[in-house]
Amino acid sequence: MPFDYKKEYKDIYQPSKKPALIEMPPINYVAVRGKGDPNEEDGEYQRALQMLYGISFTIKMSPKSGYDIEGYAPYVVPPLEGFWTFPEPIEQLDPKRKAELEWISCIRLPEFVTPAVFDWAVQEATRKKKTDFSKVEMITVGEGLCVQCMHIGSYDDEPATIDALKSYAESEGLRFDQSEKRLHHEIYLSDPRRVVPERLKTVLRIPVRPA
């Protein structure tokens, strides 16, 4: 059976709806940085997703391309993720001001993906799809101590869940610790094109530190 990160790392991808602490290890991603409303039709965010999936599936299907990756094993492409920044503290997020959002949209890379493998994937995807992949990059994110939970419902309803995460953090003697290097993190387990808003499942994760 192909390796499935969602099943093998349930603490990361299948948390409870009840807030809890998690110590996150460094993880490698294929990423695209941008700014603006993610819902804009054919906007920058939508183009970023096409690049992310283009690279991810190029790596996944590399055996069919005749490219031998040391340590390669069949796997399920992990879910889409995003690191978000907003001009104001995230607990003051106004869903109506999505145009001001800055984001790093990303998909986890298997551990066998080296910088050389990543460079090959960019070249191969560019050649096959006749598309510019120059904005994609390989990044490593070490989030450290975070508070997280599963959010069920519309993305616009996230502020209430963020408030619950903040209250839990404070009860543990912690506070949100967001900066340029420690960002609000979301993992998208549902396809909004196929799932009604009230049933969307999204992991919300926010870095914390002692108060």
C-alpha cells in the first residue's frame, strides 16, 4: 500500500476538535509565495496550486519517467497546506479582508526528495507542461511548539476556533507567538469544490511560547 501521511501521522493531520499542544518537527515542502484573496478566480493563489500539484505529481510519477530516485517508495500526495500572515494579529482576522492576506501555499515533500530531485522535478514539469514553474521553491519549516485542533466548517468561521485555541494556550501558560518565521498554519483535508462549507475539515495550527 502507498504510504499515506494522513494515516501514518494522525497527530499532525487528524487532530481532535478539542485544542491540544503539539511539538512539530522540521518538514520539507514544495511552496509558492504570494498575496491576495485565495478565492479570486484564476488569481495568484489558484495559479500557485497548479504549480504545487504539478511538481508533487511529477515526483510521485517519477518511476514512469524513467528517473530513479534513491529511497523512492509509492506514496499518496499529502494534502494542501498554507502558512498565512495578516496585517493585524490573526485573532483579529477579518474574513472580508482576504485581499490583504499574504501566504505560502505548500504541499509536504517525501523524505527522499533532495534538492537535486526537486530541481529535476521543476525541469521535468516545465518541459512536460510547457508552464513556468520558476516561483516554486523547496523550503523547510520547523514550527516547534504549537497549539492546534480540527476546525469543522467554513473558512470564514475560523475566528471562533482561533479564539478557542487562544483561550486554551492561555490556560496552559502560553501565548500565540507569530512572526515572520512562525506563521498561522492551515491544512486542508476537504475539497471545497466537492464539500459543502459547513462540513469542511481544516487543521488550524498556531505557534506558541511561554507567556
